[in-house]
Amino acid sequence: MKALKNKVKNFIKIISFITFICFSAIQANSAETAKLLKTDWSFKGLFGKFERGSLQRGYQVYTEVCSSCHSMKYLSYRNLGEKGGPEFSEAEVKAIAASFEVTDGPNADGEMFTRPAKLSDKFVKPYENVKAAEAANGGAYPPDMSVLVKARSGGVDYIYSLLQGYEDAPSGMVLDEGVHYNKYMYGNKIKMSAPLSEGIVEYGDGTEATVEQMSKDVTTFLMWAAEPHLESRHQMGFKAIVYLIILTILVYFSMKKIWSRVESEV
């Protein structure tokens, strides 16, 4: 019996120690990073929808700024014209796809060749393989952006904040060559230089391309890439709620009618 009590005590001590370590790590991480920025996301909430203009501008930012390093391997060009997404016209999507070249083959002579991309092709990758990507980025691998908002704690708020979090390092902090300070990055150190600057892209719809606006637009685009059926899920959820409300009302009145008969017989 005494041996059992000792084992229980030791187990409690171990659990307490592990809890203390985890709590300390959480506090340390929280102290290193600033509170994430917040903005009004149109796709949040039960009735949330993607803003088409923002999605199209976000695709432009990705293409002109991000795609030189980051891939989106789960997206095909045809997705850009699908309902619930940027909804480019068929002609626009074909023109977008044709502006990229993909490697295909082998041909009749057994050789690989390049051709304009088709709607069914996946987004063209900036590098042939992981090693080539690392070699071009000082040993750091630029992550694929297809589901990036789902892979990062904080989701859209984290990506939105990170893009605007570049600052001069605090006094006393030493950064290695090629490393930059970002107050929203875990550990505050990031190898990617600030990708956005005022007017780096020129929006076709006349929207001013501020860093804040571009951050919001490209983050909206990345959210759609990770959740392409978000709008249809919201619609289905709303229909399910309405159905359950109607069903509850019908069940209530049915039970009331049944119990009224029982009471009258008694």
C-alpha cells in the first residue's frame, strides 16, 4: 500500500513538472511576439463571403510578389474561375494560364518540351525541387502557400500581421546576415525580407496598393486557397440550422398534441 502511495506521489510530481515547463514555454513565446493585428474579414461568421475584388487583387499580389519564391501546388488555374473563388471570366482564366509555361512530355522523340499552361495544369512552381529552393534562399525553404493559413497558429491574423511586422531590431539584438526582425514572427527572426512595400503592385481596379491593403488582399486569397468551399459550407450550415429550427417546432407541437390527448383520457 505504501509503495502504491509513493508511485502516485511521484506521478503527480512528474505531471506537475511537465505542466510547469509547458506553461513557462507558452509564457516565453507570448513575451517574444506582439499581439496579432485584427481586421474586418468579410468571410468570417455564419454569413461570411469572400470579397471578389479582394480575391482578384490577392491573386495579383501572389503572382507579382510571392510566386517568385512560394508555390501553391494544390491549385489549378481553372480554380480561379470557379464559383466561390476569384471568379475570373473563362477568357481571363485562359489568358492567365497561357501566360505561364510548363514542362511536358516526352514527345515522339522522347524529349521533354515546354508549352503554355492549360486550365487543368497546377500552378507553376518557382523551383524544380526543395534543394533548388533552399539553395536560392540561403538554406531556408519557402513554404508552399496552398494551405499556409491552416498550418500557422493564428491563421489569417498571423499572416496578415507578419506581412506588416517588419521593423528595425531592438537595441542589443544581434541578427545574423540575411536575417530580419519581425515582431509577429515566432522568435522575432525571419529570413524572408519584407515582401511588400507601398505601390509595389498596381491594382487594375484603382485600389491604392498600401502595405496594409496588399496584406489583407493576399491573405484573403490564401484563405480561399485553403478553404475553397467555405461559402458553400456556410450556406449549408445556415440551411441546416433553419431545418433544425423547423423540425424542433414541428416536434414541439406534435408532442403537445399527443400529451393533450393523454391528459384528457386521465
